[in-house]
Amino acid sequence: MACPNKSASAAPIFIALAAVVCSAVYAPARAQTATTTFQVTATVQATCLITANPLAFGTYTGTQTDATTTISVTCTNTTAYNVALNAGTAPGATVTTRSMTGPASALLGYSLFSDAARTVVWGTTVGTNTVAGTGTGSAQALTVYGRVPAGQFVAPGAYVDTITATVSF
């Protein structure tokens, strides 16, 4: 078999052929791939959290004394809720006749309202005297408006009551 003519015009063909052979011999293996998908799921349960700050009337001197505080409600987005305030811990108290207990079991009457005009008593009956809202996923502040009416001349000293705030959803 005769060798091909190694003329100057044949050299580029040999170089090209050598490049093809070398790249085939030394070429990295190509990886094969396959894909799939999977679902990621979760179920969000309606939930609410509630916190409250103290209500401090300060010093009562027999004249009407007003004060406010806040309750913070955080509910999952679009969750309807109602916030109720119980009657407190004083003997015989109701949501319309709350009292703080002081020295020798003396009682100092006060009221809690859901409006700034202090006309709507805040109580425990959903749809009647609770505060309703819809959760946004962020904390929502609700103002509690308190009032100690004038004309109570009870024994001097410290008076206290404990109110339970409940969120229903």
C-alpha cells in the first residue's frame, strides 16, 4: 500500500484527521440525566395568639378616672376571631359590674369598654359584647377603654382585679 502524498496540500487533512482521532480518544464521557418532580405539601391550621398589657388607673381621688390598655391578637390570615373579657375575680362581679378588691375586701367599681366613647361594655357574649376581627397574620392591637366612675369613697389602699381575655376562632 502506498503512502499518501505528503505534499503541502495534504498536510491540513492529516492534521484535521489527527485532531478528530485525538478528541475521540481523549473526550470526556458525557453524563446521562433524568428528572422527576415531587410535591411539597402542608396544611395550615387556623390559630390565634393573645397577649395583654396591664390597665393602670393610677391614683383615684373620687373623681371619674379613665385609662386605656391594649390587647394584641395575632391570628392566621383570614381567620375570624372574637375577643372576650370576663367579669374578673371580685365577688359578685359581672361584665357590667366589675370591681377591684382592696383592703378588708373593700370593692372599687370600674368598667371596661370596647369603644372610646365608653358606651359599649366589653364582655363575653359573642355577637353581643365581644370584639370581632379577622386575622392578617400580623399582630392586631385592640384598645380596652377603662373607667372608674366618680363618687366612690372607699377605704384607702391598693385595689386590684384580674381580667381574663379570651380569643375564640
